[in-house]
Amino acid sequence: MRYVSTRGTAPAIGFREATLTGLASDGGLYLPDAWPTMSPAEIGALAGLSYAETAVRVMLPFVGDDLAEAELRQLCEAAYGRFSHAAVTPLVQIDHQHWLLELFHGPTLAFKDVALQLLGLLFERFLAGTNQHLTIVGATSGDTGSAAIDAVAGRDGVDIFMLHPVGRVSDVQRRQMTTVLAPNVHNIAIEGDFDTAQALVKAMFNDRAVADRFSLSAVNSINWARLMAQVVYYFYAAVRLGAPEGRVAFSVPTGNFGDVFAGYVASRMGLPIQRLIVATNVNDILHRAIASGDYSKGSVQQTATPSMDIQVSSNFERLLFDAGGRDGRALAQQMAEFERTGVMRLTNAQSEGHAGLLSSDRVDAHAMTGAMRWAFSQAGEVIDPHTAVALAAARRAGLDVPVVTLATAHPAKFPDAVEQATGGRPALPARVGDLFDREERFVTLPATYDAVSAYICERAVPSA
Ligand SMILES: *Cc1c(COP(=O)(O)O)cnc(C)c1O
């Protein structure tokens, strides 16, 4: 399996390299050169398997020769052994048609653990026995940061620099990052919003002087291995609801389009997905892009769902590439134009390439709160605001197949919004219970490239 860039000029690379790097040298994102497929018989054979074993079967074609099957199995068992539920990602039924897929039973209580626990182990495995030192630089709107830090804290050969927008992540989210005091963990609060922080990280990756000195790596969802790990739970859930004979729909609370793109990959691999609902909050660039082909930036509005408060959605480029016929050079021009003007029209090929599979919805605060109340009154389920955005969209979609809403965070990560909607304040699970007594460590920097790059270059370890 080889990985190619969405912008057409960077050379193709293998799985190990795609895991250890971030952006391709032409500014694009890596994707497999062709989708592996699973036959209905192979999908049917997943029924009854453990999560870790499902992960091995689904991911094996993607790792190529870089990992033996037994090694992959060992890593999956270690990564998913750290989850607090034996099913890893259990399904919970709300009514005759709606299910929640609970993706928040990992160490930091959000779905990002599902991919990042594995990614931390892949980094360690691929760096062992080399003298390569990895410098992870990332931006987070909350959950990626804590999950990535948990996954690499204290590991050899890796430093992590994590930027978060000051004041725009919840107290639980911030403390889950800043109370990890391992010497290889560096938290930076940026005086700006998430898109600004993400743009600073992108600028570092595009700075040749920095890229030549350090082995920069990405843990945000531009990293292919993360998306690959997320493909697994679409298979795991669909098989339990009747696939491959029966069709299933998924509703996905969407920010950077990583989670929903993993569902798109599952569909390309042969999983019979009836519909993937791209659910946004009022920051609706993706809803406009899916519904009417209009991908143009507005300004970010703060909502109760900070992990979806974005305007530029990095993984959308992967959809544009794959659905639009994989013309990297044309996409490079389209993206350059978007970066210049902030405006893009999807081509007919790009829109037709996802038509029938993707739909979208924009969910405001009122509808989100309504979905939280409905889940509670219907089934006694307390859900987080991000999950509620997707559940609201799922209920409005008018489908006649089982609909699985991805429950992306534990409600205790967003206690204020939950309390406002349901009147009850969710408690933090015991395993993170002393979070508010722990010491915090972070620096605050202005949102300028000079300040951030200087801070990181002073502390990072050169590659070799
Ligand atoms: C990251 C995140 C999302 C958005 O996921 P993307 O892959 O960026 O689309 C939604 N909900 C929660 C709780 C998240 O942490």
C-alpha cells in the first residue's frame, strides 16, 4: 500500500512514513493510492469479534509491509485495553431507530482516544531502534490535545507541543492537557481562536528551515493513521446492527471532517452505509459545502460545542480529492485559490462524487438542547453537546434504517451545557476525578508565527 498526496506532486510513501510525517511536502494530505475492499463475507465474519480483532482485520490492508499481523494485533490489544468498557465502543439504544455509539470510554473521555492511543504506540514502534527524534506540533480545539498528550506523555523519542486557543476550551479539557507534567509535554495557550492556532501549526510545517532541522509530526486528523483507526468503529457498529445484509446510517458531529471522512472510507471499502450525516453547529461551512457546493469561510462563532467551532476543515481536502476524481494538480490550484480568497465552489465532479452518501444539517443551540432533553427523557441518556448536535440532525434526517449517532465526548467534559439542558450536572468518572486538584503548567504566547516558532525551536530536539 502506497500513500499519495492530495496535491499531486509529493512522492508516494509507505505507511510508516505516512504515520511519522504530517503534511506532504507539496502541502497536501496523504491518502492510500487505492481503497482496499472487504467482501460481504469478510464483513459478515466480523460479527462477534472483539474490538481489537475487528481493528486488526479492518486496518491490516493499510499497514502494508510495515507491520506484521501479529505486531498489529499486539498494538491494538494494548491500545484498546486501556478503555474502561469491555466493548471499547459500545452501542446504546435510544428508541426503535436511534442508537448512540459511545466513543468516549478512553483515558481522556473523547473519541480522539480511539485513534490516538494506537498512534502513540505506532510512533513508539516505528521509532524504536532508530535515532530519529520526533517533534509533534499540533493545535487543538480541546479534545485532540488531551488525547494526544495522554498517548505520548513520557514516551521515548517524542516531544509534543500543543497549541490551544486561550479561553476557548473547557476547564476539564484544559486541565487534561496542562496537568500532564511529563518533561516531553509542552502546552502553549495562543491568544487567538482555533483556526489561528491551526494556521500557525500549518505555517511551521511549511517552513523549510524548521522542517529540515526537526522531524515534525502531526497528531491532528491530517495524520492518516488516525483516520484509519477511526474506520474500525463504523464496521464494528454496522455489523452489530445487521451489516452486511442490512444498511445503517451514521450521524457525525463534524469539525475537521476527520471522523466523517473515516465513515466515507468505510463506505469505499464496501461497508453498506445508507447515509453519512455531516452535522455542524452554526459554524456551518461544511453544511453549505455538502448541501450547495459553497465552501467559503465565515468568521468563527463560539458555541457550546468548541470542537466544532471551526471554519476551515482540514480533512475536507481529502473528500474533494477522492470524490472529485483524484486530480491532485487541479486540487492544488483550487486550494491555492481558496487560501487566497477564502471562497471555493465544489466542482460538479466533487459534488456528484459524494451525492447519495453524504447529507448535512446545521444545528443551532435550541435544537442541540432539544436533543439533549430528548435523549434524557426517552432513554435516561445524558449526552454531551457535540453528540446532541449529531442526534438532532439524525432525528431530522427522515431515514428508515437504523441511525447511529456518534457520541464523541463524555458529558462530564461539558458539564455547564449539560446542566443547562437537563438540570443535572454530570460527574467526572472516578478515574479522572482529581483533575481539579492537580498542578497546571503552560505558557501563553501571542498569535504570531515568530513567537511560536521561536518557542518551539528553542526547546525541540533536532531530528538526528
Ligand atoms: C474532535 C471532535 C469533534 C469533531 O471531529 P472531527 O474529526 O474534527 O470532525 C466532534 N466532537 C468532539 C467531542 C470532538 O472532540
